[in-house]
Amino acid sequence: MDYQKLAARLFPDVVQTPQDMELRFPPRALPEGAVVSRMAPSPTGFVHLGNLVQGFTSERLSHQSGGVHFLRVEDTDAKREVPGAVQVLIESLRHYHITFDEGATVDGDAGDYGPYRQSHRAQIYHIYAKFLVEQGMAYPCFCTEEELGAMRARQEAEKVNFGYYGPFAVWRDRPMEDIEAELAKGTPWVLRFRSTGSIENKIKFTDLIKGNLELTENDMDHVLLKSDGIPTYHFAHAVDDHLMRTTLVVRGDEWLPSLPFHVQLFRALGFRLPKYAHIGPLMKMDGTSKRKLSKRKDPELALTYYRAQGYPTEAVSEYLMTILNSNFEDWRRANPDAPLESFAFSIKKMNPAGSLFDVDKLRDVSKNVISRMNAAQVYAYVLDWAQQFDPEFAAALSRDPMTSTAIFAIGRGGKKPRKDLAVWSEAKAYMGFFFDEFFVMEDAVDPKFAKADICLALRAFAANYNPADGQDVWFDKIKTIAQTLGYASDMKAYRASPDAYRGSVADVSMFLRIAVTGKLNSPDMYEVMRILGAERVRARIDAMLAAL
């Protein structure tokens, strides 16, 4: 077979060579040890936690080493592409502070190693496809869908591996005359890789996360170019990672079965193989067993879930770091106020088997993150969330920003700040009672307390309430009311002899709390009343008295 003639016949318009591409995309001028890594998602419109895990890993390893992190869009599968998905992808990653030094942007490309969308790189792939044909490492296959279906049925009947290989690779060694005849007829063809592997052999490979691996050699003649000339992922990623000078590929371990083929392909193309880091799956407990997070079963897999629930981006980032690096929590305890970027991320601390995702743990992390924010930050985040997901609440918050900020300041700061909020969507339930349009009586006083006691306590407080009182004076007045009713004003005395009293000062405080907030649990009542003002405090007490 004259491979030069075959290559010229298949790619008559390709005049450039791999050497031309080497000059066009030269090695990067970077310091020794600098990592060049990338994110290369498909624009399907579904951005998920796995994208974040990969993004955090590749971004940290690149930037910590003084390297380059770039975004490439793998959009060769037109059937899967969703309009506007690239913008959704870029904005979602930016929302979680995953930054890129170059690559695809909403408006186009930025960088010297593009185009960064695979759909714009067809000419480049054809240069290397022609090269492989010239080397006898690729050939055209004219099999129809019906013929491939019959081949699969035969393989099933013979109980052998499915695929295009060995005796089933019917176009691998066909003479030039047969190929010319099909080309003359205009028969569609795909370009296949000519594998030299055998399933009897193993390849040894060191993955940066999985460690030392032994994998079965590839013997399949996989498709490199589809009949429309568009490359498969396997071929495109090899060409792109070489020309963009990628030194580290971070991806999910579902790609491990394809690794032997990728190793073959890089070698056939004469490329240096990048290092690989295959990340284990995100899992969750399902009863007593673990399973992978599922797009169909688990809403928490999609990033839109965290935006809708109102998780701070910092909380999601912090939590993912706890499951990516086993030493992160110890570091955070030692450095409570340090920025996440100052943590020395290590690929050696990643679990080869994957990570267990726990929403309860995420909520705990989120509470801690929010507790470290100041009131102005919390107000800004809640307002931003509400403007998209609860416009009525957003309108109430923005009516008086100073008062809304003061509400969020209650119990904030100090060595033991309150941890009432885990997500922004809980803010309305937490502090909505401050706004008359959201105020409802959610809880009721325990019926064991006499209505007469409740009424006397409420009337006495309303008659003597003065918003100018300091907190000690305010609470002394409540203790006096308790004593007057035969309730213990001292909790220590009450705990020592509970039967000697009708109740305690805590119970009197509870009457007031329910009257003013409609809830058994609320922020500090002194601060609540101070923000509400005397008029509204008395109005709510009067309303409860009328309802008793």
C-alpha cells in the first residue's frame, strides 16, 4: 500500500504539516515544574459538581506552580450541544472563582494557543489525520451501519468482545483498488486508527491519583474522524493537549478504560504523553451502601441546586476542598481567617477511590462560613439571592438597607457567633418576622401556662417597655414581672426547687418572644425589640392579647 498516495487521496486540500503546527504553537516559556492544565467540558448545559471538582484540582495545581490554566470547549458532538451552554458553563465556573489564564470566553477566544473551541479546529485535526495515514497508522473504513450491526450480532453469537478489531477490522488491509472504488462512488467513510495492541498484553502506567496501574492494551481500531470529518474526543484531545502544551490532564476515572488507546495515539502521533490524574467519583450514602451521585436521582449534583438553595460560593468551595484534600480541615482550624487560595493543595492527598458527598456536612461548613461574614456581606448575598428567587423578599430587604443590615448583625462577631443560617434561602424564615407582611404566629405558648399569667406578663411588659433601656435594665424589668407572677427570677433557684414556682423568667421571656416574633426560637430579643421599635413591639403584644 502506498500510504503517501492514500493520504493525498483522502486529504487533497491539506497542505500543512505537523512541523508547521509545531512552529505555530511553540513550547510555552514557563519556569521548571510549572503545570499547564485545562478544563475541557462539553457544552451540554448541565454544569455539575464533577466539573467543580476537576476545576478546583486543575486550577490549584496550575496556579500554585506558576503555570497556566485554560478553558477548552469540546463541542465536536453537535447532537449534545445546547444553545447558550458555553456562556452558562463559563459563568457557572466564574461564580465559583475558577479562573482561566486563557481559552474560550463568552465573546470568543483569548490566548495564543487557540482556537479553543474544537469545532473551530477541523483543519488542524486533518493535518494530523493525514500524517497518521502517511505513517500507515490510520485508514478509511466504508462500513455501513447495517454492516456494523451485523458484525455486532456475529460477535454476540460467537461470545467475543464487541468492537472493530482483528478479523472484524474488514477495511484494515484492503487494497487501494477497493478504496478507490468506494471513493469514486462517493461512499461515506470514517478514519480509523490502526491499532498494534493485543489484549494479551498489559501496559504499566502511573497515575498521579490512582498510583501504579496495569491496564489491558488496546486492540481496537477506534474511529478518529467521523464521516463528516469531525474528530472523536479521543483524537481531538490528543492533538489539542499536545499543541496547547498541556502537561497535566485532570479528568474523571470513567476515562481510565480509554487510557491504553490514548497512550497508543500519543505515541503514534509522536507526542510526549502528559501526566494524568484520574479523579474518583463523588458518592453518597444510599441506605447502608455507597453509590455514585446521579443526574437523574440527585438534584445536588447540579450546580443550579446550590444557587437556588442559596449556598455561598465560599461554602461550596470550602466543602469540596475538605473532600478533595484530607488535611484541609486541620489547616482551616489552624487558619480560620486565611483565604482558601493560601491552602497548599496537594494531589497526593486525594482519595483514589473517590469522595463521599454529605449534604449535612456541607450545611455545617456553610454555617461556619456565613458566621465569619460581617452583616454587610450577609445582607448583600441574601439580597442578591432574593432578587432572583424571591422578589417580594428582595423588595422588603431593599426598602431600608440599614435596618436590614442591622438585623443580620444580631449575634454576629465575637468568639462564638450565632450559626442560624446555612443557606440564603433560610433567611426569610429566620428574620422575616421583622417585616409586617411576612409576620405570622408560627408557634404557640404551651397550654400548661395559664392565659391569665400570659396576659399579665404581656401587659406589664408593654406598660414599662422603654427602648432607651440598656440590656441589663430591660432584663431586670422582665425578672420583676416574673417575681410578681410567682415565677422564679433566678434560674439557679428555679432548677433547685421547680415546684416552688409557677414557672421561671425563661417562661416569661418565651411569652414575649412568641408575641413579638411569632416563634419559639429567634435572635436576641433585646436587639429584636430595639430594631422593631416600641410602637411595633406594643402593637404585636396587643395583637396577641386580643387573640388570647
